[in-house]
Amino acid sequence: MLAAGEEGIVDSPGMGEFKVHRVRFFNYVPSGIRCVAYNDQSNRLAVSRTDGTVEIYNLSANYFQEKFFSGHESRATEALCWAKGQRLFSAGLNGEIIEYDLQALNIKYAMDAFGGPIWSMAASPSGSQLLVGCEDGSVKLFQVTPEKIQFERNFDRQKSRILSLSWHPSGTHVAAGSIDYISVFDVKSENWLMDSFGDETDFNLLGSAIHKMLVDRQYMGVSKRKCIIWGVAFLSDGTVISVDSAGKVQFWDSATGTLVKNHLIANADVQSIAVSDQEDSFVVGTAEGTVFHFQLVSVTSNSSEKQWVRTKPFQHHTHDVRAVAHSPTALISGGTDTHLVIRPLMEKVEVKNYDAALRKITFPHRRLVSCAKKRQLLLFQFAHHLELWRLGSTVATGKNGDTLPLSKDADHLLHLKAKVSKMPAFLRSALQILFSEDSTKLFVASNQGSLHVIRLLEGSFKHLHTFQPQSGERLLLTGHGREFSLTDVPFFPNETSVVGGTVESMCLLAVSPDGNWLAASGTSAGVHVYSVKHLKLHCTVPAYNFPVTALAIAPNTNNLVIAHSDQQVFEYSIPDKQYTEWSRTIQKQGFHHLWLQRDTPITHISFHPKRPMHILLHDAYMFCIIDKSLPLPNDKTLLYNPLPPTNESDVIRRRTAHAFKISKIYKPLLFMELLDERTLVAVERPLDDIIAQLPPPIKKKKFGT
Amino acid sequence: MVEEEKNLRVVRCGGSELNFRRAVFSADSKYIFCVSGDFIKVYSTATEECVHILQGHRQLVTGIQLNPNNHLQLYSCSFDGTIKLWDYIDGILIKTFIVGRKLHALFTLACAEDSVFVIINKEKPDIFQLVSLKLPRSSSQEIEAKELSFVLDYINQSPKCIAFGNEGQYVAAVRDFYLSVYFFKKKTTSRFTLSSSRNKKHAKNNFTCVACHPKEDCIATGHKDGKIRLWRNFDDEKKYTYTCLHWHHDLVMDLAFSVTGSSLLSGGRESVLVEWREATEKNKEFLPRLGAAIVHISVSPAGDLFCTSHSDNKIIIIHRNLEASAVIQGLVKDSNIFTGLMIDPRTKALVLNGKPGHLQFYSLQSDKQLYNLDIIQQEYINDYGLIQIELTKAAFGCYGSWLATVEQRQEKETELELQMKLWMYNKKTQGFVLNTKINMPHEDHITDLCFCNAEKSENPTLVTASRDGHFKVWILTDDSDIYRKAVGWTCDFVGSYHKYQATNCCFSEDGSLLAVSFEEIVTIWDSETWELKCTFCQRAGKIRHLCFGRLTCSKYLLGATENGILCCWNLLSCALEWSAKLSVRVMEPDPNSENVAAVSQSPVGSDLFVFKPSEPRPLYIQKNISREEVQWGVFVPRDVPESFTSEAYQWLNRSQFYFLTKSQSLLTFSTTSPEEKLTPTSKQLLAEESLPTTPFYFILGKHRQQQQDEKLNKALENELVQLPLTENIPAISELLQTPAHVLPSASFLCSMFVNSLLLSTKTESAEEVPDDADMEEEKESDDSDEENNFTEEVQDTNTTDLGEDIIHQLSKSEEKELRKLRKVDYSWIAAL
């Protein structure tokens, strides 16, 4: 049923030959993106997926996915918004409004809105109020208090579900998109305000007219189907922009309730809309996978009259674009095809640099694979379960580049479904766990910022120590085990919601092979190194501006290697409590510009057991061996040297050799690790396999086919 | 090109490209102008007729534009370095501005009153500049205009790549991969470049054309990959933005905005006019099946008409609601000419390959296509690399009552598809009707076919010669069955000669002999018995042309070979009469005389020799008639014989020789100067014909002439004082027939005009016919008193107030009459 692991031999540059387990049976399929919400105060982007997962991307830190809330089937989100500065709320079809704790990385609370499934949510421009649109046609206003949210009142109930909501920038009016009509109402008087088109009965007795803007149902000449208003946007000049299931983008005058302009842009639904803060451009996403950019341009250069014009279409998606966002410099879109696409607006980008490049984020910026080296086992982490596999083997030998036949296929050993069973409280809120090299100790990063050290015994365990965060500092989660024992591993944190305070959780753990040192890093603070032997904080690596993406401690030397999201790599000597000479050299000289332009973070660092000068690391598109003994490349040298041709003389090879040996054979690469000196395991996840598992896209006639 | 004193010159005789530049509409959409070689043609949009030919340029006309300050005038520019201003209604050249440089295109702007924009090239041949040219004001006919000011450099020479926008505030130019916009006020140029990388996606990003929105700051550009980009915000090089419209699958050939800017028109090789409403992708309308690739699109200033120029030399006028209303078709030059030039004996039209699969009948006199005959009768698929069925041979027989055509298609060496069709002229439908279709008449290519055109031959006979070594004789036989009476063609005789390929065939004038050439050998067959009479063999290479002499020279047979030998055999003595070394490309006998024209090819050019077979000395030689190779030639009988006395030109007396060069320009010989030749057929004022029936119209004499006879009796009885016929009054005809721009001021004219109308001098003369100027009165004719009063008043004013004035301006005869008038006794009025 699964693609068997292929095995081949690859000559890794300068390192001799490896036998490579090319694993393609990690059947990972990311969930489709349902909502995106951009916060311009912190320049962060919240993304929610159809399985309820919420991810936070730091756009200033190279679009690093720095936070992550795992989801649940029962918590599918339909709406996501930032309110009151940097508080994140989501609402979904289970009728609950959820606030996330961005420090502790768990759910702060969930509150039922009592209106049936929630389809839409919008925070007021001031951020102090939250409006949700429900299945039963009600619009509910919540007040955002410092700790929670509080129900304030209901607005007039509409006939059908409220699918989209938008506040007027002044906060006085709200537009609500429903099925076949858009309503605009006054927040203060609670009354619907709009001109009524046909429905006189909806006039409110209090004197304010209820106004609805009826949307043309016509869909490709057929008017049978209902027209669903997927999105509305209220501009400060009173214009309401709506997008609907008939493929239209329509401009309405909210004062008179009249249709001003109509753009038919797609043969399928237009599902999302986002307006820039300056209200000079907006972006819509369609079910055909196209994203259209609209701009407000002046009609002639010498007149002040302006008009909305559809400008560039972008086709970066194959499936429905369910959500779009408009940051000051980029258009962000995501949809069923699971990619998050960030398309910078060239006119807003000052210099042509790395920020001006199109980015397509498909895989999480975390490691989903762990490896037991001696037993040759791989553990795959899925959203709601774990799988354990044994690698296949071969007896054949071959030349460089040959593909070897398998003598024994890979085995699927275990499938563990996530469930909350009895477990100690500290484990229940664990964000990251890590075994020591000899499997005698377990390190747990809990959501309270504390790190637990546990000694494992036959069938039981003993809590050894807790490292508490010091004075507002915090520790936290995720690590990589040297070897896994097959106990219940709750990768899925917490149903509990506690934790107050401002303790930031730790996301990354690393333990030294001799078991003496434990390194932990959070999303923003520096890396803390604890002495396991003495059970105390040993030192803190100076804080750096960009979040840590991978950590590892080298055997023997106990050098801590840290990769940051801006592609910098540091080496820090734990015993000496300072950066190593090599690290200082490379910082002085700087990394190669191509190295800094890579757009996926390094997710895993490991070491060669026999060659202490080598550091192995990889991101989704390359695998690199840094040979510290060789000279560093400067901007003039070729960074990505192809596999050295065997016929070239050693002299040339030596002259062109530099510290970075990069192989791009395997991509997208989710995991790569050295099993032993001569064996590598590479876990690939070809994009075609993911696309094959997605629902079929809307069929479009292609010319010439 | 004037070669000799007596002005026998090679001239272009029409058939020029009508689609060389965008056609231009007059302001009222009544006329459409298009460049045609050295001329500008004025067509009526309603009737498709050519109203005027504006001639005066000495080289290719490269641009025309209406004068923005006087929409009754037209500017044109040409390679001859002049800009001419025309009054197109009268076909008069008003002014000539001499620039002295090759002008490639012309643009006018309403806001730039005294200047125009032209494209010139610098020293290097492919560097073109857009410059503004100041047209000096002067009353003289020829003015030098040298004041050039540079606008844009390195532009494309095609005027499609330049567009002026927003009332002339900026000009957009495209070339290769970039768009440049020059702002006249700011005097800055913005340049936007598209990615031109070699990868597949952007390989065809090249710009092909540009158009500017008439109201908004929006530039539309067409691209090689079929995309249309709409650029906005281009005054800011950073904030510019564009959107794409994509329907065309091949390059966008031209773009045009409607007058209001509400829709954008585009066209290309698909032969479909696309109208993008509101410039949105989803809202588009099509006018499909226009026949050939759309090369240019233009829009009338009134907004009610569009027109498209097509690659098959055709202009289609299209209504605003996308309905084609008129087609102006010139000589189609789209495809290869295989059939050669023929003359349809009935219409005297030139017949040759037209649209793919069609024969076109082209009238040389009116320079327009008469009609198309669809020979292949299959849908033409316009795509690269497709091997199409080609119409390769055609011949008229029996004075135009039969037409034989041969079509072939050869995909591979061994797969030849061959079809011969015989068409009969149907007098009822005035057209050719397919009579017989013969599949695979021969095993290999048909090299020649000819009808027996002898007067006495009772049965139509056709001979085909083929590379398969045979020639076949086809005759018309009775094909009647119980259902209908019919005739059909069947093969009567198959002849061959030692398995040589048959290359040419030819009947003698009286039809008694058939000559068939088999490679190097000419065989003579008796057409009665199909018996081989004799053979001629000169061993001078394969025979390329073969023809019998005519009239007094019918005893001679002429053959031209590939090796450059022209032989003349005497059929009576069966011996070679003479031979000459001449590399003959075209050999055409004149049907009305003994003359034969031969065109030979030399490295310098083509030379024409006219000779009689009986005399080895040519009648006439003209060297270097064309620099290119002459491919086909034909003698066209004259309707009215000329009478050249000079011996050298006598050959032109009864026929005219037309020839077609490799680049498909149709040329002929003319003795008259171009100004005399092709004079506009009607010098009449158009205004007279198209006047609506207003009171003014009644004043003009036409109407009265019509009613003359009816009213004659009655009017005579009444003996009324009548207005004179306007034809006879110089003042009126002068006023109405002089172009507006040369008339004196209206105040000056008014009195003269009124006076001339008031003159009732002619009433005295007995032959004067009454008219209906008093029609209204006549309707209620019982009240005759009023009429009389009226006429009296008229005469009073006439004689008293304006008398003095008139006298000075009247002709002598009128003065005489006026004097008589004064003496007339009006006392009878008092009696009433």
C-alpha cells in the first residue's frame, strides 16, 4: 500500500559513499488551509487548517512557523481573527469561540456562543468587540475583556446563516453576507440600516430601515442556485465589496444600497477577500485556485477620480483558495491544496532582495520524523496518530548512483492513535518530550515553561527534577530522541487549559549524547543549557533576533549547534560557555549569499560519529554537510557545487572545495539522519503524492486539450 | 521608371495592398480611406465603391490621418518624403509639405495644432525615431517642413507600435520586450520591461501592438503569445500595474479601443474579432469567420463602425453591434500563384489563385475583386505545418463556358492526391457550376492542361499532360440518364511518347494540331485521329514553354527550353526556322495578334521581348522591366483599341500586357503619365447626389428637371415668372462646386447668390420651362392671385434694391436680358 523505501548509493561530496535509505512511505498529507489572519502590529500571520490546527508565522523572521496549536476533529475552525492587540480568537462549526494562549501555546478557553455553528467572526477596528455570525442567522456581539470575552447582545436575526462579516473602519456599521443578500446595520442602534430591496417586511419598527442588498443569483446564465456571499469588506467611504458563489466581485454603495459595479471574474465561487489597510487594493481568491488583485487607480493622471481595476491574476494554487490576507507588502493566500503562498507586491518592496521572492510554504517548519538508529526504526508523527516503521534492507551492492533492489521490504510496525489516557499532569500539558541517548531519562517541556527530568525504570518512572523558568524566562518543547521506547507518547498536548502569567513555552530540546547537558529554546528567548548532572542552569546562549529552528549538541566536544530562521548557524561550546572559534570565523566572514537566500528553515542537525569536524543539517530542499576543516566559501565561489566529477583531478577538487557540501537530490526532504557511518536515511514526501490525495480540483478546459 | 522619351513605362496597375496600414474613417463615417500602393483610396462605407483615388505621391504611402482641425481634410505621408494634405471629398491635393526623409508613419493630434508626428529612420536602417514635425503655415502649394523635434528613439517602425493617449498627454511605444511611455508635459520617459528569459513560459512575451484608452490612463498592449495586457498607473515606474486578458492563441495583431473606451477590440490570426466589454476577461463578444487573419483594426470617430483589414487584402466594415456590413476586397495575394494569370473570356477579369482553395476573378479596370470561386470546397484549417490541398492548374475553354481546375495534395512522396474538376458556366446563375469531378486523372502531377479553342470545333476538348508520361484527351459526352439530361467529361485518348514525362501541351489556333512536349521532344498530333504526325527534337534541354503562332504565323510552333534556347519550328517544312539564345521565363502569345511576348531573366533584372514568330527580329525590347523575377504574364485584350503609330508600340494597340513579379506586384506598360491615367471617373460633386430633399434641394435644378415634362403644359399656361435653372447660372454652380476652402467669405457670396436666384431673366424666353419652385402654391393653384403678388414682390426687390449690384456681376447675355426686363410693362399688375 505504501511506496517502499528505495535504497540507493550516493556519493556525498567530499565524504565518500553512503548507502541511502530513500524513504517515501511517510504518508503525510497536510490539511487544507481554512483561514488566515494577519496581524500588522506583530507582523504575524495566523493560519488555521481544516483539522483545527492553528499555526503562527512570524513574517519578520523569514516567515518562520514559530508557534503551533494542534487541532482536533471536533474543533474545525471557520473563522480566525486577532483582537485587542495580539490576542487570537477562532470560532468554528462546534459553536465555540476559542482564545489561544500564545505564550503557553495552548487553548486559553472555549466559550459557546449558543447560536449553532459559527461561520464568521470579525473583531471591531478597535479590537474591543468581537462579532460572530451564526448558523441560525444571529449576529452576536461580544466584549473583549482582559481575561475573557463577554456576551453583550444579539443583533436582529436574519433568515439564513451569516457567512461573512465586516466592520466599517469607524466601527459604527457592520456588513454581513448571508445567502442571496448582504445586510448592513448600525452597531449602536442594532438596527439594520440598508435600503430594502423588495423585503418591506424587514423594516424595523424602531424607525431605522432594514436594508438588504439582494445579490443576483445568476450563475453562468442559470439562476436556480442560491448565491452565497462568501465574503464582504466594508471600506471607509461606505463601499461594501462582496464576493459570492456566482463568481462575482461586486461593489455596493452602503448609503443607498445600490450596486455600483460588478466584476465577473470566475466561473466558480469567489471564496475570500482581504483589503489592505490603506484601502487602495484588495485581493480575492477563487475556487479555481486563482487569486486576483484589485487596485484603486486614478482614471487619469491629472484627475482625482479613482476606480477599482482588476489587475494581476496569480495562479499559485490548484484548488480552492479558501482564505486570503493582505499584508502591507504581500498578498497571502491559502486553500485546499494546503500551500500557504506569500506573493510580495513588487511595488511595495523597496529593494529587490529575499523578501521580494514568492514563497510557498507546504511543510511544517518542525521535524515530524524521529529515528532509532540502532534498531533502524522510523517514527512518523501525523496530526492525530503516530506510525512506527522498520527500514528495509538490501544485500546488493552497486556503483555510485545505482538504485539497489530491496531484499526485505519496510515494515509498518505500529499505528498509535492519539487518545488522552491516564497520565501525570505534567505530561498532559507537555509540548515536547525527549529521551536521553541511553534511554534512561525522559525530558519533558511543559506548557508552563518548566522542564521536567524523569528517570525511566522498568514499567514505571520517577520524577527527578523540574527546571523552572527564571524570572519571566521560559523553557519549552519538542526534541529529538536518540532512541524511542514504545510507551504512550502524547504528542498531542493538553486538553487542560490553565496557565496564566507571561511564561513563554519552550519549543526545542536537545540533549548531549553523554546525557550531561540539556539545551532548550523558546520562540524568542535565547537557548538555555542545563546541566543534568547538577540539575541546574549551566548557561544561557546570548539571545538572537531570530527564532531557533533546530538545536543539537555534538558528541565529545559538547558543542551546541544552533540554526536560526534567518539561516544563520552558530556553534557554542557548552563547557567553555562561549562561541567556538569556527563560529566566530563564520560570523566574521558571513555566510554565502545563496545560503542566506534559502527559504526553508533548517529542521534537523546531527553529527557524524567518526568525524567530529562534520555537521550534518538539512532543510526541505537540501542536505548539507559542513566540514569545519575546509575553508569557508565567499560570495564568489560556487555554493552549490554539483557532485564532483570523478574524472577531475584532485587538485581542482581541492581548490574548489569549501566547507559546505550540499546535495539537492532529495526533495522535499522531511528528514535526513545518519544511521551509521556509511548509511543515511532520507525521508522524502513528493508533492505529487500529496496532490494525488487531495480532492480533485475544479475542472477547467485548457486550450489545446 | 520612365525609360524612353515616349514614356512607355512600367506601372503598377492596382492590386496593391489595401491592408498595409490601418484604414481611417471620415468623421461622419461615410467614407473610409486606405493606403494602396502610391495612392490613397476613398471608399464609401455604405456602397463599398471607390469614390476617389488620391494620387500624387511618388512612392508607397505609409500613413494617413484626418486633419484634426478640419475633418474634411486628410494628411498622408509617404516614402517619397512628403506629407500631403488632401480635400478628400473632391479628391484635391491642397498642400505638399516636403520633409525630405523617408517617412514611415504619421500621427496627428488635436492638441498639437500645427505639428504632426512621423516615424523616420536614422542612418542605420533599423533604428527608428518618433519625431514631431512642425508644419509651417503658408499659402503656397509646396512648403518645406524641416523643423523636427525628437520624441522617442529606438522604436518599432510599425505604426501599430505607437499610440497617443489621453488627448495627447503621453505617447506609448512598444518594441521587443519593453513599453516606453513618454509624457509630453513632464518630458519624461518611463520604460517597463517584460521578462524575456528563454524559458518556455516567457518565450513569447514580445509586444506586438499598443493602443491607448481614449478617456482613461490605460494602455493596452498585444503580445506574441496572444495575451493582451492593460497597463495602468504607468506614470509611476514603481507603482505601475497591469492585468492580462487572454483569449487569442496566436499573436495579437492589432488592438483598438472603441470611441468611448468601453470596449477593446482585438484580432489576430484566428480571424475572429474579439470585443472585450469593460475590458474584463469574462465579458467578451466575438465576430468569427472573417476569412483571414486580422491585420489592422480601426474605429470610426463617430463610433458607429469598426473596420478590420485582413491579410487577404480585404477590408471589412463592421457595425457597432458586430455585424459585418461591407467588404472591400482587393487582389488577394495571400498564397502562392500556381495557376498563373488568365483572362476570363466573359468578364475580361484577371483570374488567378485567390484565397486558399479559391480562384479569384479580379477586375483590372476597377481594381477590385469581382468574385471568388471556391474550387476545393473544403474548410480551410489555418495552422502551421499542415499540408493543404493546393489549386495548381486552371484553364478556360470554349469562350469561357468551361473551366478546368486541378488540385493536388502531397503529404509524402508516394501519396499524391489529385483531382480535376470541370466547371460549366451557367447563364442563369452567371457563375460556374461543377460539372465533372475526376479523381486521379493521372498517376502523377499534371504539368499542363489546355482546351481546344478552335471556333469550328463542335465538341469541347481538353488535354492534360502529366509527369506520368501520358497526355490524356478529355471530351464532353452525353451523360443523360432517365432522370435528367446531362453532359459529362470522359477520357477519349491517352497518348505517350517513349515513357518521357509530358511537360507541355498546346493546341494550334484552328484546333487541328496538338503539340505535346515530352521533356526535350516536341510531338505533333492530329486532333482528328490522334495520330502522331511528327516530332521535333533539338536536344537543347527540356521544353518549358510551348505555343503555336497565330493568325498569319500559325504555321510556326515556338518552344522555349530550360537551357535558354528559344526555338521556332516551321510546321509546313517540319524544320527549325530559327532559334535564339534567350532564357525565357514567361512566353505569352497575344490572342489578338501574331505577337508573342517573352520575358527573360538576367541577373540584373527581367527583360521583355516582343516578336512575331515569322521574324527572328523582335518588334520591341524593353530591358529591365523589373528587378525581380517575372513569374507570370498575360495579354489582356483592350476594350477600345489604342492607335500607336510608332512601330515599337503597335504591339500594345489591341492588347495590354500584364505581368506578376515574384513579390506579387502586378505591373503593366503604359504610355500615359500617371496623372492622366486612372482619372477619377466622376468629377461630379457628391453633394449633389446625396442631398436630402430640402427646400435648398428644390432650388438646385435636378428636381425640376425631373418634373419638367409633367409640369410643362401647366406651366406654360400659367406663364409665371420662374426661377432660372441653376445649371445655367454661373454664380450658383460656382458656389456649389467650388471646394469650401477656396471660397470667399459667406457675406461676400450671399448677396451674389441671392441675386442670382432672384433673377427671373429667363422667363422672357419662350423656351424656358417653368419649375416647381412655387410648388406649394401650385398645389393650391386655384388661388392664382397670390402667386402673382408674390412674383411681383420678387421683381420689385430685384429691380430696385439690388439692381446695381447685380449688373456688375452678370454676364453680358444676362445683362441684356436684364435690360429687356426693365422695359417690360408691369401695368397689368395694377389692373388686378
